[in-house]
Amino acid sequence: MALAPKFAGQKFAASVSPEAIHTVELYLDYVCPFSKKMFNTLYHDVFPVVEKKYAGRVQFIFRQQIQPWHPSSTLTHEAGAAVLKLAPTKFYPFSAALFDKQTEFFDVNVVHETRNKTYERLATIAGTLGLDEAAVLKSLRVNDKPAEDGSLNIESAAHECLTEDALSHLKSYKYSSVDRSLISRYILKHYWNGFVELLPLWLAPNMVTLLGFCFILANVACLEIWVPDLIGPAPSWIYYSFAFGLWMYSTMDNVDGKQARRTGTSSGLGELFDHGIDSLNCTLGSLCETAAMGLGCTKLGVFTALVPCLPMFFSTWETYHTHTLYLGYFNGPTEGLIIACLIMTTSGYYGPGVWTVPIAKLVGHEDKLQDLSMRDLLLPILLGSFFLAHLPFCIYNVAKARRRQNLPLAPVFLQWTPMAIYTFTVGAWLYSPYSTLMKENRLVLFCLTMSFVFGRMTTKIILAHLTRQPFPYWTVMLAPLIGGMLLGNLPRFGLQQVTAKTELWYLRAYFVFALIVYSRWALLVINSICAYLGINCLTIGSKTAPGQEKKQLLSPEEPRRRSPRKVANGGIGEKKVS
């Protein structure tokens, strides 16, 4: 007899009372003649009597019961659910009106009309009761075109894991992470704690994250102006600015959650926003490192610029299954970023040519090291750190999580499919001898495009993790990537090679497409979450999240005994550093 709050409209309002001692549950179908008789008797004859003599002692609950042998039953109950969502107090009047017009939705009267046409007639009935007919129809209408990712069963927000049931998981959200880095634990933790105190309390945590990303965008702009060939040498201050921008991005990325707890504005949106920005940065921060080492549009330069996508994807995949972000003793966000900053600083002092100087000139042993340079060691270092220090631990943690849930491990490896497609198509396109992108120095534009493609792919996984939804295997933004791979390999299929101009315009169109699709999707997700939780994304509002009591901010001296209200960023749970 329990009823979720969102279905409160299904209770007969006049008799609802927390002390009601009798509950009558009505299992009714809108197109069942016997249900109509029962409802009309209760609604017109019984309810008035109960309202006068037994208010507070009896309550009625309308249980929507679909009868599958009535083809239009599902459609009519969907309309009832739409009214229940938009105007709960109108649920019973709408039900009465729908029962009055019941015969209009019998088989003979719906067999020759489309589903959307039936929805229109149902919305018209709702409109006669003062509801917004257009809003009711919008919540019912089925799109006759496939979704952006090719899905054929769609519903705008619901398609993006944003049904009300999915969003309900955000109310119980608790951030969980384990950072075993000794540098984070003994050095940077104190720096971050001090830095966050410099931020004003009116600054929203998501805005902190966004400001950090602006440093990366500024770096990319400087790169395009002063080091467009990714070789250089550029003025020394450019490389110093790369290091500064990357360091500030990391700082903001680490203090946004602290700012959230400091201002009492933690919510699942913060993790989504934070890690979503991290995904966008994967091909941009490393692009600056490519320029700092003077790698240019070579195979090594392409690999260096795009390889951070691998650890980011598998960390996200790991978090989806474990619901905990694991950072090892040596991890990319801490030690890897420090190394990148040191590389950029070194290039600023000595110039990017320093990475081609034979190591033997510095340490001797010319007979063994010969002409080996740091640039020659870059590829094995990157591959070794991923395959030996990162991927095995991701698999191990996922395996532990699956065993705890008594679930098989093998199926999760199919979830590598989107990353396999992404990695293969990127390599097959750029490394193709028939592609002109590397020859024409288009790596910056390519990385900007891949920023949105990879960002969409991983952020969908983060959203699915937060809302406990099925793993997303596909995004429509991979389709043009496959098309680009085919375009760059046409001679392999006996077709004529495309011109450099044609391939460039294809890439430009892909960038515009990726930008529009990603932006639209991001706005849909952010607005839906903000509306559901009653929060703002980039500002700190006075309204608390649903179900949360408003609490005063904790003073620096006050222990964190109270749970912060959920608003916009970071995790409610404290970050574990061990």
C-alpha cells in the first residue's frame, strides 16, 4: 500500500491522511468497461460520502492496470502518467474525463490511426481540464526519426539516462575515491587546502572547474598562434605558459570538490562536470606537450597527443563498475601531470631541441647508448606505463567488484568496443599513407574534434555510473570518425584518393558537427539534472536540493559532522587518501 511521492496524485485527495486506517486500492484500466463502472460509482457516489463522513479514516489509491488485450490501454495509461507528472491534482478529474470518453479509444476507433494521433486526442482531453495541451502532447509524442546515435526506441531526456527513476539515484549520491599517490598525500594536499581558502565563497565549484579548463583553452590558442607546426622553437615564455596553464588546470581540478564541500554545494552533477571536463582535456593538454617536445605532426606526435584517451577511458570504465575512482601510487593526474609540466618548463629553458640530444652526452656510455635520446624513450615509456601500471589494475578492480556482486567477468570486456572503434579508426585514418591530414599539419583541428568525440563517449559512461544505467556502447559522434577513416583509405578499396582540400573540409564539418551535438547533449543533461535537483550549475543559489534541509556553511574550525546539501559539484563523501 506504499506509494512513491511522485505518484501521490493517485490518492484521492479528500481522504488522504497520515492517520488513515483503511486503504482501498483500485486496479483500473481506462479502456475496460467494468473499470469504468467501478470508477464512476466511486468517483460520483462514494467519494462525496467519504469526504463528508470518513475524511481522514479512508484513503483510495488508483493503481493504473494495463490490460494487454486492449491495444490502446498502454497509450491511455501513458496519458494518465503524463497528467500525473505535470499536474498531480488533475489526475482524478482527467481519469473521470477519460472514462467518459472511453469508447473513443476502443479497438475500432484506434485501429486506423497512428500512435501519435491517439496521443493528440488524449492531450485534447487533458486540455479541456485546464492543462497545457502542448506540454502533455510533448511528453507523449514519439519521434518518427532515429536518435542521434541511431537508437530507434527514443525519448529525448530518457534516452540520455535521464528518466526520473534514473535521476533519483543522484539524491543518494556519494563521491568515493582512493588516491594512493605519496606526492598528493604529503605535499600537494597541503597546497590544495591552502589554495581553496583563497577562493571566494560565492564562487561555484563547477565554475572553478570551468576556469581551470579555460587555462587549457588559452594554451591551445597560444599554440595555434606561436607553434602551429608543433615543432617550434617558439619564444620561451610560450612553453612556460604551457606549464603554468596545465598546473592551474590541475589545481582547479583538485580544489573544485573542496570548494563544493566548503560551500555545502555537493552533488552528482559535480562529478559529471569535473570528469567531463577532464575528458575534453585529454587531447588538448597533451597537444601542448607534443609541441613542447617539438614532435610535430609525426606518428610519434599524433600518438603523444591522443594516447591520454586510453587511461582516461579505462579509468572511467573501472569507475562505472566499482563506483570508486582509484588513483595508484604513480598516476596520471598527479605524477604524470607533474612530469608534463617539467617537460614544458625544460623546453622553455633549453628549447624543444633538448629532447633530441643524445643521453650519452649527459651520462656517458656512448658505446651502449649511442644516439639514444629522450624522444626515443617516449613511446616505450608511454606504452609501458599504460599496459603495465594502469590497465592491469583497472581490470583487477573491476574483477573484484564483479565477484562481490556474483556477476561474470567476461561480458564487461565487450564494453571496450567503443574505445576499440575509436582507437582503430583514429590510427587507420591519420596513419594512412593516403591521408593528407598529417602532411598538411591538421593535428590541432583533429585533436579539437576528438576532444568532443571522446568527451561525449566517456561522459556518457560517467552519467550511466551516476544514474545506475546500462553501459553506453555507442555514440553517434563515432560515425563520422568511421567515415573519415574510409575517406582516408579509399585507394585500398580501388577508389580514387580524395584531395587534401576535400579531406580538410570533411574534418572541418566533423568539428562543427561534434561541437553542436556535444553542446546540445551537455545542455540537455545539465539542465535536466539541475531541474530535478533544484540547483544551479555555475552559480550558488539559495535553493537547496529536493529533500535536503538547508544548512549553514561549516566554519574552518567546525568539524564536518553534518552532511552538506546537494547542489552542484564534488562529492558528499570525503576523498580517501591512503
